[in-house]
Amino acid sequence: MYSEPEPDVAERMRAMHAVAAGTLHAQPAGSREVWGWRGRTLSRPVVTADGEGWLRLVSAPAGKAGGKLWEGPQEAERLMPPAVPRPRLRARRTWTGAAHGYLAELYDRVTSSTITTHGPVLRTAPDLDETWWERLSVALDAMATVPSDRVAVRQEYLDRAMPEFLGIPVDTTVPAWATAHGDLHWANLTSPTLTVLDWEGWGIAPAGYDAALLHTYSLLVPETAAQVRRRLDHLLDTPAGRFAELVVITELLQTTARGDNLDLEDALRDRLSKIAGARPAPEPR
């Protein structure tokens, strides 16, 4: 999904991926590599005695390895209902080296392709059929009811970040909470058959958060953004859904302040003006 990282990171991750493959009795299948942000993850197709698989390696500084993000896929495997289509987790291993900790996860191979391949922002309208949209709506509704003590979005963050990045007076009290995937963008969804990928950060979030995130990452393709709103109107066209949009806009405006997603900034502020009725001036850089 992201570009290959710096050579030293790429070399280390490839070496550790080979270690993971050996530990899980898997053989690489072809030369395809899928990199995560700044080389944090490396995934490759593999073959095992049980058939085709997908081996994902996660890396973190040794002192930060473990915790919520590392436990997310395992907890999703245990708790998510069948109505939420996801790759099944077959096995996992963790270990710590001198400077980094590693998590290896072996999944069933997903044959459908991700809708975007170079990050979460949609730039071309996808061809998605009625069944795909119905399965997505059912999956989000089923996910929302899963009990969890995991947290994807914290009230404390909203209290601080929403006034800062929206630039307008806003009541930051979440009107309703529900369980969410937490990173529902186009690079984590496949077609023509729907699969929801990347279950690291799922947990409680403002109700409608996943739908709001998908809609916001669609803003550069207005016809798809309108389709998201129409298909998921029961989640978005409510007071809770509008609040969830403000939450997502907050998060993405924070990324623009760091120099990421700059091509989304105008669209984010335009959408904010439609929701809140006033467009704040851009923050100076």
C-alpha cells in the first residue's frame, strides 16, 4: 500500500519476514511485497501445508512492541461475527530482538484486490455492485453491536483536538458510541468480493465513525462520496453520524498540519463548512 522504506529498514524487515516464514512453516509464493507506512509492516503471499496464505510482519521499537494494536487481529478473530467478512487468522508469533519487537500473523489468502493500492484516499470511482454495498452495510451494523473494552477513539482526544483543528466552537461530547473497525478506508476493503482488512485498531468509537471515515476518504471522487452517503444513510444522516464526520475531519486536518493528505485539505474544509455552516480559515504553516 505504501512505498518501499529506506534501504536499511527494508533489509531488516525482509530478513525478519524470512524468519517469520520459517517459524510458521511457510514458503514465499512469488516476489510480491506489500509495505505498510514507513516500513512498519511487510506482507507477502506464502504457501503452507494448509494451502495459500498471507504472512504479515509487524515491527515496533522494542519498548513499544505489544499492546492494543498487536492484539487487535487476534481479538477480532475471537469476537467478530460471520457477517463481518475478514481474512481468517491461522497463527501468530511474537519475538523481540535487540532494538525491535516483531509480530508475525499468518492469514488465509484473500484473492480479491484492495480497492486502492497506494494509500487510503480514493482517486478513481470503483465499480462496486449491489451485493458489495449490501454486505458492507450489514458488516458495519453487525460490528457495531460487538461488546468490547477496546477503544478506537478517546473522548479525551476529541476534547482537545476538535476545537484546535476544526477552528470553530463545537460540543465535543460524543452523542453515541459503537464498536468500529477504526480504519475503514479504501485500501482496507477488497472487491469484487468484500473483505475488511487490517484489524489492529478496532474498538469503541463515535457511532457512524467507519461510515464517516469511508465517506471522507471519498471526497475527491464526488460520485462515490454521494454513493457512500446514499448506501450508508442510516449511519451518516443522523446527529450521531454528523458528529462522527466532524471527528474524522478533525483527525484528517491534524494529518494535514503534519504535511500529510494535503490534497484532501480543501475538500475537508468544504465538507466542514457544509456541516457546521462556517468554514474556518486554514491554519498557517
